[in-house]
Amino acid sequence: MTLATHHIPIVTLDRFLRQPETKPASEFIHGYIYQKPMPQGQHSRLQLKLCNRVNAVTEDAQIALALPELRCTFGDRSIVPDVAVFRWDRLPINGEGEIENVFSICPDWVIEILSPDQAPMRVLSNILHCLKHGTEMGWLLFPKERSLLIFQRDRQPIEININSNGDEILPMPDFLENHLKLTANQIFNWLKIV
């Protein structure tokens, strides 16, 4: 399945948001609908482990919350990051103190995991869109290459590869800097089932 050829023109973001959700999720970018590829094994494993690791150190302390496949609509786009992390004080809460269903804000930290058939430029564009609208940090993981790119506002991207700097502690968003320590080797070792 090649995602690059599957886009449907649409008139407005509002019209897109009124349509039923698709599986896998679709995103609204520049007036078009793009359906994301169905997650495969490595993608799902990394997504699960990242959410669990972040939430293990942040949820009880009410620092942040990591959510998988959450629709985030802001800045005339509606995207579904693989992992969206929100500082606790920015979580949309309803009158009953429950988390809202609709997130009309950008994540504080966005993590994308490139699937084999996914268009890398669209994923990069979504990360840059998030940074432009207030996201502090974006990660793009490349499971096949065992590498990742780290994006921060107003800084050059940082390339991390398990063969050259896989044991270095990865940069974290400011709100997690003293709480979460990860290396590329740790992340990609989650793919091993032994």
C-alpha cells in the first residue's frame, strides 16, 4: 500500500471533521485527506513502549500524559500523531474533571514512527507544523535504520543512530528533562522479543 497516491481533495477542515473516522486514521493537510498506513508490528511495539515509558514517570506525578493515535486539530490541520504528549496543565478537561474527547491544541511533544510505506515528507511536514504552533519537541523514528531525528524549535535537527551515538541520553522536552532518560539503543532494543 502506497500512501502517497491516496489523497482526496476536500473543501474545508470543518467538513473533514464532520466525516466519520476511518481506520486507519485520516489526516487533513492543506485541503486534502491522507489516510495513514495501518501500523505494523515494529511500529505498534515502539508506540506502545514509548507511551508506557512516558506515562510511567509522568502520569501519577501529574507532569504529562502520552496518548497514542490522538486526533489533534490546530492551525488549519487535523493530524493523528503516533504519540502525542501533553503537559498536565494543558490537558483539555471537561466540567466533570474528565479528559475531553476533542483536542484543538498542539501536543507539547510529538513522536512519529515511520512505517515502511509512509511518505516521510508528510510526516516531517506534520512535525514542523506542530513546532510552528507551539510544540516544544518532535521525534521522528526510523525503525528500519535504527535511527531518529529530533526537532526543537529554532534549532537544527539532531540525528541519532545506534551505530554512532546510540548510548547518548536523548534530548527531552524541558518539562521532562529531569524525569525521563532514554537512549536510542534502549528504544530500538524494545523491538527484540527474547
